[in-house]
Amino acid sequence: MPGVHKKIEIVGTSPVSSSDAIKQAVAEAGKTIQHMEWFEVKEIRGRIHGGEVAEYQVTIQIGFKL
Amino acid sequence: MPGVHKKIEIVGTSPVSSSDAIKQAVAEAGKTIQHMEWFEVKEIRGRIHGGEVAEYQVTIQIGFKL
Amino acid sequence: MPGVHKKIEIVGTSPVSSSDAIKQAVAEAGKTIQHMEWFEVKEIRGRIHGGEVAEYQVTIQIGFKL
Amino acid sequence: MPGVHKKIEIVGTSPVSSSDAIKQAVAEAGKTIQHMEWFEVKEIRGRIHGGEVAEYQVTIQIGFKL
Amino acid sequence: MPGVHKKIEIVGTSPVSSSDAIKQAVAEAGKTIQHMEWFEVKEIRGRIHGGEVAEYQVTIQIGFKL
Amino acid sequence: MPGVHKKIEIVGTSPVSSSDAIKQAVAEAGKTIQHMEWFEVKEIRGRIHGGEVAEYQVTIQIGFKL
Amino acid sequence: MPGVHKKIEIVGTSPVSSSDAIKQAVAEAGKTIQHMEWFEVKEIRGRIHGGEVAEYQVTIQIGFKL
Amino acid sequence: MPGVHKKIEIVGTSPVSSSDAIKQAVAEAGKTIQHMEWFEVKEIRGRIHGGEVAEYQVTIQIGFKL
Amino acid sequence: MPGVHKKIEIVGTSPVSSSDAIKQAVAEAGKTIQHMEWFEVKEIRGRIHGGEVAEYQVTIQIGFKL
Amino acid sequence: MPGVHKKIEIVGTSPVSSSDAIKQAVAEAGKTIQHMEWFEVKEIRGRIHGGEVAEYQVTIQIGFKL
Amino acid sequence: MPGVHKKIEIVGTSPVSSSDAIKQAVAEAGKTIQHMEWFEVKEIRGRIHGGEVAEYQVTIQIGFKL
Amino acid sequence: MPGVHKKIEIVGTSPVSSSDAIKQAVAEAGKTIQHMEWFEVKEIRGRIHGGEVAEYQVTIQIGFKL
């Protein structure tokens, strides 16, 4: 990992699972960011609707090369 | 989110995944609590049996309107 | 849980999900450790490649009887 | 503080300030709980609407005598 | 630990020791709660009077089966 | 909260109160960011001058829709 | 901030707001300490009396030049 | 707890127990400090000698009225 | 403490007190480890049975010279 | 520090020391950011190669005036 | 470490490195405190000037025998 | 980082700097461990003797492939 990297913080959502919410966040970030290398999970939470889990919301930090 | 909410802490379990353990916790809490709106994951742990993961145990806080 | 236990720290990886990465870590640890009883998730992170999640990396502590 | 106490977790909201959100949470809790003695702030967050702070949301724990 | 559990937060006090304060908290909680299975210490503090420790105050979470 | 969100970290200041410092941070961020939805307080500190509080400095994370 | 500084920990109280409790703490500390430069909030809690917030208690660290 | 308080940090030691180490810390602090009101445990550690616990070392913060 | 040390993590149990659980952990570790020098408490929890504390479980890190 | 500031998170690397890694991060950030005022260290880690420290990786937050 | 110790919190600064900032803090504290035995790093931050690191600011706790 | 890794915790010491203490820890661990890949700093502290820093003590976790 030589060189300088930046970390940004993104919240992905998914009705399926927390792992899928991470995939959504990375996919969306990849539309504008090049050279993404790793992510770190900071928080897992979610929305409840009608007595059931409606969506998982996962906050991740994404590291990419400047 | 206007109005006052209460948070309770529940531990759900599942042999399948941590996301499924969250669903179990919310479903069980929904039997006695109305107006649940969100959850926050506080801890993920589990039981091992016979050298394999026997169950995921996920502690969540559930927020609901008073 | 009577008796004295030890905890070790293992990082499992999986291209599928964080729950699967935990299973990989427990399975690998089970090759050399007897009497594993529980695990605790300490960190969830992962590697990104080509703009997509390449693998989930989950650090767990495993408790086993001495 | 002799005797045994219980702590519950409440989220109060206010459009005015975080201190006012605490007052709202305590007032609401007081409708059903006797002998409240102290509170501890756990989290301060809020909702933004139209580019401005719409409400402060303060999570507190309230301690009361059983 | 199959099934869903709930955690509540209790503060026990004792003039003797922090371990005794835990026992007081569990004993009091047991008057109204069935199926308590474990506790987790969250905070240890206390009151000082006349230049000496007057009481230990230990906050624990108690887990019990719903 | 469906869709992917981003969080940025801003420090607002105010000579009046910590709640006012949050308002200043949100107002400033709103000049360049659309669709702000929530904030989370990360740190409260401040500057002292002449033996009195000169300003409150509140670090918040702001979440907005991408 | 060249030179060596010391930090002390003070608890201010106020019936009005948490920001006012900070002011009270700084004012009291200023009676015996010169060259105070900044404060950091460590904890916000308070006393409840008669079902209402009786006072805010804010623990701050104050930094001053030696 | 009206008025302004100060917190200092003391490490007490005891070969007997962690609760006794707290008592030692409070007793020693009481030789020079008036109006001590409460303590908060920050860390519990200790020294091992000859394969056995030689002493418990407990770091506490003591709050007293200025 | 010159030289390089290693830390391992052990969970001791005792029906008597948390301080006794630490002693049990150190005694057990001493059967296979030489030159143990200090311990650090990481977690205090326990098992409840029949409405009473059945055992204290204390997780400690033990430092010893390599 | 009057006015509103923003914080970004950067990871600097250096084969020499953690302090040098901070310098690298600040120098790189300075190519695109004006008015940088302070940094806060969030994490120190590194890469090992051939049994030796190959590089220090230090994550810092940089605060700058908007 | 038999006997009772006190901990104070000091911020040292240095334009050279974080390790040098610790030395400055200890040297300054040693002018008025006898029997200093250990330090613990609590925070590493610093000031940026002209796009470069101007000084490292390291907050340490110093333990000394009463 | 495909495959399963283990983390161990080591304390390195150096009279020179915290970065050098990390090097000492890695070098010592390398005598018995193959395939070390990264380290994470967990704690920086040290010993004071004669009013000066006598040694830096840095606790790191080292990750290596099983």
C-alpha cells in the first residue's frame, strides 16, 4: 500500500443482508472513484417497517489511492 | 422522527447468518411492541459446536415510538 | 462455562458474505484447536478489486477450554 | 443512592436545542416512571430538512429506583 | 442459547465490594424476571462519605430468555 | 432512507451554545450540498479566552443522498 | 500552541442548559488557573427531581499553559 | 450535586482484591482532599510475581467539591 | 520492562468474586507460561442460575517476557 | 478557530517512522487543499515484509477552513 | 508498584516527532513532580502551517508516587 | 489477503522512539513466526526514570498467515 490514500464514508442499504448493503455502497462509490482498495465497517443499523426488517443500512469507510 | 422514542436491547439467534439473527430478534420483539422504527447492531458473537458455527447471536437495540 | 478458557484472534475471509468469513475462520482454527465454544466479532472489513467487493475479512476472537 | 436502580434508554426530540430534547425525554418518561433520579447522554444527532436543522435527537439513559 | 433474549440494565449497590453489588442487582432483578442467564458489567463507580468508600455502584446488563 | 448516502465531517463554531454551533455547520454545508438528511455529533470542544468560553466547536457528520 | 500544557477535569452544573454548565465550569476554574486555552466535553449527564431535569452536569477537560 | 467539582485520577493497590485497592486509593486521597463525593473505575490491572497475583492496581477518578 | 513481551487473553471463572476469577486465570496460565509479569482486565461478566450469580467470568490479558 | 471547518481522512505511509508518515499525508493533501490547520491521528498500522517493518501507515484527519 | 500513585495529563509539543513531544512533556513535568514512573499516550494530533506539519502535540498521562 | 490469518499481541520496547519499539517487536516475533504481513498499534506507553523517558513500550497486534 505505498503512496497516500484517502478514506470516505458511505452508507449502503439493502433489503437482503448487511453484506449486500456493503456491495451496494461500493458499487455506487465506484461510479465516481477510481482505485478503491479496501473498506472498513463502521456501523450496522436498519429500518423496521410493519414489524419486519425493511432494510439494512451499513456505514463503511472506503480507502482509495490519491 | 418527531415525538419521544424508547430503545430496548434484544439478542436474536440464527444458525444461518448474522442478518437472519437480526430478523429473528425483530420478529420476536414485534409480538409485544408496536411502532418499531429502527435497529442498531451492538454486538455480533456466536456459539461453536463440534468445530463449526452453531449459531450467530446478534445484540440489537430497537427504537420504537412511545 | 466452568474452568479456564483462552481466547485467540483469527481473521477469516470469504468472497460471499461476512457470515461466511466467520465460518471459514472457525473451520480453519478447528484443525488445531479442540473444545472451541464461542466467537466474538471484533472487526469487519474487506478488499475491493475492480470496483467491486473482492472479499470480506472478519476478525473474530475464539474462546476454547484449556 | 442506596438500593437497586434500573436504567432505561429514551430518545427525546426538540426543534430548539439538545438541552430541550433532554427535557422532553424526561418529561415523557415521567408519565409512567416514578422515582427518576439521573440521566446520562449517550448520543446527540438530528434531522436536517430544507438545508436546516429540523430537530435535535438526544438519546439518554434514565436511572430510577426500583 | 437458542431463542431470543432481552437485556435490561440494572445498578446494584453494596458497602462491601463490587462483586457483592452485582449479587444485589441480580437478586433484586430476580424478583420480577424469570429465566435470567448471564450478566455483563458496564460500569463500576461508587459514593464516598466521610473520606471513605460508602458504597460500590455496579451497572450490569442482565440477559434473560423471552 | 433507501439509496446510497455519503457522510462528511464538519466543525461548526458559535459563541452562543453547542446547539447553535451545529446550526452554523449545517447552514455552511448547505451552500454546496443538496439533500442533507441527518447529522451525528462526534465531538464538543471549544476555545477559552480571557478566562471565559469564547466559542463552542462542535464536530458533526452530515449524511446526504448521493 | 507551542510549549507544554496541562489538562484538568472539571464538572460544571447548571439548571439551564449543558452549554451553560460548561460556562460555569470554566468560570470557576478561572479563579485559580491562568492561561486557560481550550476545553473538551467528556460527559453530559444530570440530576432529575420531581419528574423534571433539575440540573445538567457536564464534565470537561480544560487545557492551560504551564 | 450543585456547584462545581473537580476530578483527579488515582491508582490504588492491594494484594487482597480490586475493591480493597479502591479503598486504599480513596483513603490516601483523603489525606489531602476535602469533600470527596464519588469515584469512577477507569482501569483494573495488576502485577504478577512467582506465577501468582501479587497486587491489584485500580485506577479511579475521584470527584470532589471545589 | 526491557525486552519484548507477549500478551495472551484468558478467561478465569469463580463462584466467589471477580478478584478470585482473576487469580484462577493467572494460576492456570502459570502451568505453561514462565515469566508472567502483569495482567489487564478486559471484561467482567458471569452466569446466572436459579436467580443467583453462579459464577464470575473475567477476561484478562497476561503479559510475559519472551 | 472562528468559521466553519471540514475534516477529511488521509492515510500516509513511510518506511522511516510514524511521524514521517504523517508528514507525507499532510504534504500530499496540501497539493489540493488550502488553509489546512490541524491533524488528528486516528490509527497507526503498517506492512511487514521479509520479517521486518516495510512501512508505517498512519490514518489522520486533517481540518481546514472552508 | 506498591503504594498509591496519581496520574496527571500533560500535552507536549515538538516540531520534530511525536516521540520528541513526549520527551518534552516529561521533562517539563519533571520540574515540579518527583517520582514519575510511567506515561500513557492518550492522543496524538498537531498543528499545520503553510501546508506542512508545524508541530506534533501529544497528550500523555504521567503516573507518579504520592 | 486470501486465506485465514492469526493475530498475536506483542509489546516492543526501545529507548529511542515509538517507531523503533515497533521494529523491535516485529524483529523478535519474526524469530518464531513465518509469513507476518501487517501490524496494528494498540497502545503506546513507557517508563520514566530519573525524570526522563527511559523507554517507549508499544503494544502491537501482528497478523500472519496460518
